[in-house]
Amino acid sequence: MENNLVVLRIRLDRSATDFYGSTRGATPSAVFELQDGGGDAVPLAEIPVSELGLEGRLRGDEHPSRFHIPESVGARIRELVPPGRVLWLELPAPAGLLRLLPWEAMLGRIFGGPVLRLPYCLLRPEGSGSSLEVAVVASSPRAKFRVDTADTLQRYLDAVRAAVPAPLRVHVFADAEKYEELLEVFSGMAGIVVHNPQEAEQFEPAARSPRLSGESNLRSPWLRWVQAALGGQALDAVQFICHGYYSGDRGALALASSPLLNADREWSRFVAAPELNTFLTVTGAWTACFTGPFHDYAPMGRRELADSLAQTKPLAVLSHDLESDPGFHELASAYGLILGGAPRPVRRMESVSLWLHPQFIPDDFYQSMEGSLLDPSGRTTVVGPATKMSLNSAATPAWVAAGARALEQIQGELLATLKGAGGRDADAESSRQIEHALEAAADILERHVVASQTGGTPGTPPEVQ
């Protein structure tokens, strides 16, 4: 593929050995290199990860100021990156704990320009058109530092609504104890819907457990409440404002037991990437945002969660540190890039890690792989015209968006296979079979969409797993 991106690639090198020739106990290194477009990669430095601040066992609550990049590396980056260009960060797998570091803040101290993260998937998600639906989940469990939900949401909404010109409807989901206050604060504000937590009464509170579940089924009463309250309406974006949690090198969100129950002062209830991935699919959301409040319990858990989700399927994903951006100004800039419609310049955002397809950014060229069912903008060509029209309508049904998200996830996995195959015949044949299956599935979805628009009856909408 062709591109003109300026990429800072940071690889984890575990090949170092100790005095006896053993890799056990030896300190891994981070290898920095810079690549401008299709040119050769320029080596910058090889640094023991301990010099970046990765020493000892991490608890997850480490402050960004603990981590740093040597000034010598910054000098080389400033020398090689043309002024005004976006620096795209790539962390090739396996990246280990490197992917949990606050690279944007670290680079901001030594580089000074805008930094974005390359997406793991080459496919750009199919977004909406003239209007946007956003769900905001704000939970302040008693086991964590309390969040001023009303004030935080007010600052968030003021910043985001100013940054996104399209009509925006924001669905607010918060703890029951905050409901009356939120109703009073946001009464009369057009486009703001504060949902009643009593709607979640049908869902059992989550059980207490310090371990993170690897299950993908929707079990959290919070996620089930959001899905039910939307009444079949698709989402474009989901914004979580809640503490992070970190356990066993995995991250999660920390929520109250349920929207109606917030009594446990020792343990929150956790939602990890597999369940969130399912939630994003069934609601049709193509953007996932995670804001850690003041005194976030585990910022590294939040970053791990965001990175894990970015690896699952085509998404725009961001992790945001409110303590570094209390006015939500940098978050609003990120929203503008994702949801703003027309391309706009990228500003420096040290509090935001943003995984975004390069085609969202003006002047950055990123040509997709040939023969991989992608158009020049990076979007899929599999989705039919009626499906695409429904996705761009003001009231997209969740089942249509969910079908499209499922197809994008499968196609994203196909693209990853093609990228790693290197043209091998067996892999190419398997890929062709997957492409045919994708086209057949997209055709089924298209026929259901057409039938729903014309009154036909091809059957009930397909269920998305």
C-alpha cells in the first residue's frame, strides 16, 4: 500500500541477554524508528524499557509523569518530522507493556506536534451522515474516588457540542442517586436525553468479583440498560466517564453494581473488552471513548482496554485523561476529527490517545490494499446501497448498524490475514472464499434492509452474535 504518513514505530525487543547469555532477568528494549511515507525506516534509538519508566510490577495507577522518553530521541524526531505534520504512532505486536504507556504525553514533552495512533485495521468504519447519536455512561462507584457527575457532564457537553457541527442527540445514563440532579441541570436543553435508571430494574446487579471476565455475552446491567433504553435505535458513539481497573495486565471499566445499586464500598463491578466489543456491535457504534475522571483508579487499565478494543474491529477509539484536560478541550478536538464531518487540522492532544484511520486527516494519504473490497477512502465496498443509505439516515435501526459492524469485523480480520500472508497461494485462496462469504452475507443484509423500507417480507432481521 502507498502512503505519505510520518510513522514513529516503537518495537519491543526481548532478545537482550544477561552476563550468562540468558534472556531471563535481562531488560527488554524499546527500538525507535521513523518512517516517512514509502521511504526506508530511519533508526533512532534502542532504549532499555526501564529508562522509559517501566520498572517493577505496575499497579495501574502510575501517573503519566513517571514515564519519559530521552531528550536525544526527541531531538531526532524534531529534526526528521516536517513542521505541521502528524506523527503516527505504531506499536507492532507483541508490544507488551509498551502499549499501556501515555505516549502522547511523553512525546508532547519532547516533540511538540500532534500525535495519533495508527489503527490496527486497514478498514475505515462506515459512519453516519447528517445526525449523530451518542450514549454517555457515567458511573461513580462508592469503592472509588467520587465523581461530580453533573459538573463533569456539563463540561463534557459544552465542549463536545461546540466541536461537532452535526445535529447531536446525547443519551445520558448515570447512577440513580444522580438522576434528579441531572434532570434539573439538563432540563430544557435540546438534544439531551437523561434516561431514568428505573428502566434498568429488570436487570440483575453484577456479582462481586476481582477477576475480569473473558466472556463476550452482555451481562452488565449498565450495557443492557443502554441497549434496551435505545429502543432499537443505533448509536454512532459511546462515551464512558468512569474509573479504570487493572488486573493481570488487563484493563476494564469500574462501574457501580447496577444503575440502581451503588452500596459496595470495597469493590466495583468490572466490564472488560470482550463484553464491550459485543455491546458496540449490537448497538452499531463505531466510536468508543473512555474518559478517566480526576483521581482515576487505574489509568493504565483504561489505556489497556482502549488498545484491546482497537484491535478487535474497525473502530475509532480514544482514551482521555480528564485530570490533564479538565475543560474537555482536547477531547473535543478529538471528537471534531472523528465526528466533525469535514476534515480539519490536528492539534496537539497530550491527554488523548486516539486510534483513527488516516483518511480522517487532511493531507495524509493512505491507499488501501488492492483487491481487498475497499474503496479509495478505506471504506468497505461490500455493503449495499440500501444498507449504506440506512446507515447514513437520521434514525438508523440498530439491527442494520449491527449487521454492518459484524461485516466490518470479519473483513478487518480478512485484511489482517492478507497483510500477513505475503501473497502465499493457500492464504490467497482462503481469502477469496472469505470474500465470497462476506459478499453473500452483505447481500442477505441488503435484502432485509430493502424489505424493511418497501414493506417486503424476506424474513426477520438477521440476529448478530
